[in-house]
Amino acid sequence: MTASAGSSEAASPADDRTVLEAELVVHRGGFTLDLALSVAAGEVVALLGPNGAGKTTALRALAGLVPLDRGWTRIGPDVAEDAEARIRTPPERRQVGVVFQDYLLFPHLSAQENVAFGLRARGVDRAEARGRADAALARFGLAEHAAKRPAALSGGQAQRVALARALVGEPRLLLLDEPLAALDAGTRIEVRADLRRRLAEFAGATVVVTHDAVDAFVLADRLVVVEDGRVVQGGTPSEVARRPVTAYVAQLVGLNLYRGVGAGGTVTLDGGGVLVGAHHDDGAVFVSFRPSSVTLHRRRPDSSARNAWPVTVEALERQGDTVRVALAGQPDVAADVTPLAVAELGLEPGTRVWAVLKATETEVYPA
């Protein structure tokens, strides 16, 4: 398997608690998914990345809906798939529960019948399947909605029915594909918190696919960031947020990010410009800092800040109580300022100002 940048962080070391171990290689046209993944019992791992990164392909491969061209998947003690050995367990025989993005509830079946469907497909008799479905719905606070069809359920209720259906068979592995994408903004906050509680109660391994940073940071114990079919970064949400290694991740967590060469506390940036950091990392490094750490001035200020450079306003965007200012210079930079600062500085596209940044506000780390 091809080693990917950051792939050593994508798979946690296997131990007695490891439920999922996989090396997934899938070719689709000109696109190749190539990633390793390991998830422990009780752990929630989010595959985070932009649209088209390969996240859903990975989830479908784990579920057995897409065959591997190379690699293997082990769930608990069982080898679910091994491309070289030509072993491939069909989806219905894997110990996997799946919640799809649009939930895919059968519209003509009641909530109870939807939850019982998978059990019936595995040969469980009707009475037992209905009894287990009723118990699952009760655990999710849906007992009084058992007879309702999906059209009569709210978005949050439909999501819980889909989750109950995925868990009623007591899977070792739970796969969630953009589980909150179908919800409106108002419902999403409440359902996200409820889903986090439900996942904390699940004893197996969980993989959540999402392109939403908030969903990933709230739901997951560990992030695996995927771009162009490869793992580019992995770690806890705080680790990834504090030290991004790609422009996508930096934008996702709202940081300015640069790559360069450090020497004695000074970093010469690949794209032009020099920044002084608080840490003396030498060699290839990243430099990151928050847009709110950048201050703007009409003239170069006489201050202790060790970074000051001329920039030109390119664009302004209101973001809640602040204004995000995109600035061209050496280097380009994003700054968050107040509306009052915009007025006082007369900021508009074409305005020339000075960007100022304290060295202590930077994070410098090996590239």
C-alpha cells in the first residue's frame, strides 16, 4: 500500500480493543482511494474532507457495497474482505450497521417495520423482529411513533429511526454517512448533541463521514482528514485544529497557514515573505495563526510586534460580529476586525494598510 502523508496518524495501534482494521484501495475511473484505518471499541472516528475526497467511497467499501481492488477489511476477529485472497463477505453478512445520508427509510413501512426489516432479512422470525424493533425504538424515545410512516416523522425522529435500524442487529461497526446533512439548521444543533450521546453509549466502533467541521469536532474522538483519496492528517480534534497541515484544514478551522524554512526563529515562506515565530524550529516547517491575531494599521506602528508588512485589501466579508478581511501581500493573510475598525481605517478593496502580528501568536511546527 502506498504510504500517505499523515497516514501513520490515521490508524491507531492495534490492540485487544481494536474492532476495525482496514487497508482500502479502490479505483474508480481516474480516482484512487488509498487509505488505512483502525478504530477501537467505543471510539468514534470521523473521516473529514471536501466533497470528492473519497470519504463515501471508503464508507461504502467498509460496508461491502464497493469491492476493494487491493487491501483488506477486518471487523472484530473476522476478515470481511481480502482482495488478494479473494475473500469478500456480502454486506448483509457483515457485522455492520449503516445510516445513509438521506436515511433511506422505506416510505411504505412504519417505523417499527423499518427497524425490523434488517432482522427479518437475516432470518429472524416476525414476532421476535417486531419485539426487538419496539425495544430499540423505546431506547431512542420513539415508542409512541412506532406505527408512523417516515412522512409523518420529523427530521430528527427519522434520523433516530435510521440509527435504531442500524443498531438493532447489534453490529460491531457503525457507519454514518453525513448523518446530519438532511436536517435544517435549527434541528441540527439538537440532533447533533443527541447523536453524540447515542454514540457514546455504543460499545462498538463508529466511523462518521462528513465534510462539516462542527459535526466532526462534536461527534468524533479522532479525526482522519482525507483529500484526493489519501489521508493527509490525523489526530484528536484539538490536535488537528491547532496544527493543520493543508490549506483545506486551515480554512476549515479558520487559521492562516504557511509553509517555509525555519532558521533561528525566522521562517522564510515558500510563497514569499518572512515571519518571526515564537518557537525556533529549523528546517521545513508550518506557521499558523488565527485571523483575530492580526491587527491592521494605516501606518507601520511603533510596537514590540516582530511581524509587520504592507498589504492591500482584496475583499471584506461580514462574519457574525466581526469582518473577515482578505489581504494581499508577502504573505497574503486573512484578518478578523470589528466593523468599527473597518470604518475607522476606511477599509475597502484597494486600501493599503499594514498587517501586524506578534511572534507569540504564531504556532511553528515541523512540516
